[in-house]
Amino acid sequence: MSLSYKSLQLASIPLLFFILFCSPLLSLFLFGVILTLLFIDCDISTKLLEIFGTKPESSDLRNCVVWITGASSGIGEQLAYELSRCGSSLVLSARNKEQLERVADKCKELKCAECMVLPFDILSTDQHQSCLDSIVDKFGRVDILVNNAGRSQRSTFLSCDLQVDRDLFELDYFAQVSLTRVVANQMVDSGLKGGQIVFVTSVAKTGAPFQSAYCAAKAALHGAFESVRVELNSAGINVLFAVPGPVESKISENAFTSTPGQSAGLNKVIDRRMSGERAARLMSVSLANRSPEVWIAERPLSFFIYMGQYMPTLSKLITVPLLEKRFKEYLAVFSKNE
């Protein structure tokens, strides 16, 4: 008789309960951890920093020049407001100048130190150096780069044109690599200590239906810049991964479909979403405390993220059927009127 891996995992569950039954203190501890994860909207480390760590308003963020891409809406917009309250100097970038100016006006009302509107298309990599030069001319430096620009995807893997995969990687991976290389070189060459580079990725980096290329690009950022983290550490530059779950934004509206050059259109929402304000607050806490990574997700998603991290096979036994149901919901919603 052969034993399948799935059977082995299922057989390990009663063994785990037996061990816990024989170790009441361990059982109590694990129960407390699980209960905590079911009711918090971030990872445990970030929650502890939010309560006991350096508060963003009293941190060095007030002296920082922060360049935010994708700042015209969503997480980027809300992070600009959050950092304005901390007294940071801001550089806001996206393609839509009118929307950037709207965000900048509110940032000034919230008492940001200074605010510069710098519209550009991040895909135009030949402009990255000149954009940085204009910031350095005004502020003298960039302390924090927030790579927030990007698009999601709403299409099945089997129906997706390969050009969509290429276009998505150009925006969500290669453009961010280019901009980060330009800014990081400036940080190192200027001898800047305490700089930070932020990547807004996604919990979907571990895999989510209807978003295969998007998940791949986000996973690629983690793979590449975990390596870069080591290279930049001696220069005093921190790499922070902001890893959100569903957050209120126009991400579905602007998402790629299976057809090149097409957007999903109406913001069709089937996920429970965190407010952009809350996501921005957790990111500012992480910046103030120079965290390496922050998980941002509506409860009880944190529990499943931890399970996926530390019990990957058992996690898949539980989540794959749930995600299969979600896949069918996506298929029904995004197939309408297309």
C-alpha cells in the first residue's frame, strides 16, 4: 500500500492534537496565537510595533523626503495623507497630473513639510534618472522611495494572451527594478544613511486565482529584492515589503484582462476590503520602525497567511477548495458584459 502526501498530512493532524493535549502550556500558547491572528489586521510584529514601537508622528519621518509612485489614488494617495500628518516632504508621481494636484492640495492642508507634483509614466524608464535629478535639485535627496505604481489582473491563465503577461511584468516588475536601481545608486553615492526602499506587493504573491501573472510579478519582486536587501544593508538602506490583502482602491477597474491593452472596467468587488487609511497607517508604522516586511490584511486573513508560511501543505489542503470557490465567483463576475 502506498501512502500519498495528502494522506500523510491528514494523518499528522490527530498527532498534532495528541501532542497539544499532552502539553497544556503549549496548547494554551498556540490557542492564544490563533485567537490573536483571527482578530488582528496585520502580522503580530507590526501590531506590537503599533502599540509599543516608535509612533510615526514622533519619528524621523518628519525629516524625510518621500517619493511615492502611483500616488493619485488608492494606497499611494492614502499614504501621502498619512505621511503629511507626520510632516514629511513628499514627491507625488503618477500619470494623471490633475489627480496628483488634487492629492497635493490635501497634503498641504494636512501640513506636509513640502509637496512636489512630478507626473510621469513609470514605464518610460529613460526618464527615471531625469525625474530623480529634478527631485534632488529641489530637495537634495530622496530618503524613501515607495514603489506603489502597478496594475492587477483579472483573467484566467488558459485564456490570457502572452502579451498581457509581458505587459504586466514590464509595469509591475521591470519598471520598478529600473527606478529602484536609479534611486538606490543615488542613495549609496551620496553616502545617505537611513534610506528606505518600499515595495507594495500583495499577499497574492503566494498564488490567487484569476491573477497568475500579477502574482508572479509580485513574487519576483520579493525574490529579487530579498537579494538586494543584503547588498544594501551595509549602506544603511532598509528594504520594506508592504504586503497587503484586498484594500479599497480602483485596482479591479484598472486591472489587465486576457486581451492586451484592455482594462477590466467597472470596479467589480467580491472581496472584503480594508480601508486605504488603515493600510497607510500600518505602512507608516513599519516605516517609522524600519521593518523589513508588513502583512496588511482584513481579519481573519492574517491567520491564513501565517498558516501558508509555516504549514504550507496543510494550508493548501484548506485553502485550495476555498480559492476554487473564489475562482468561480471571479469567473462569473468578470465574464459579464465582456
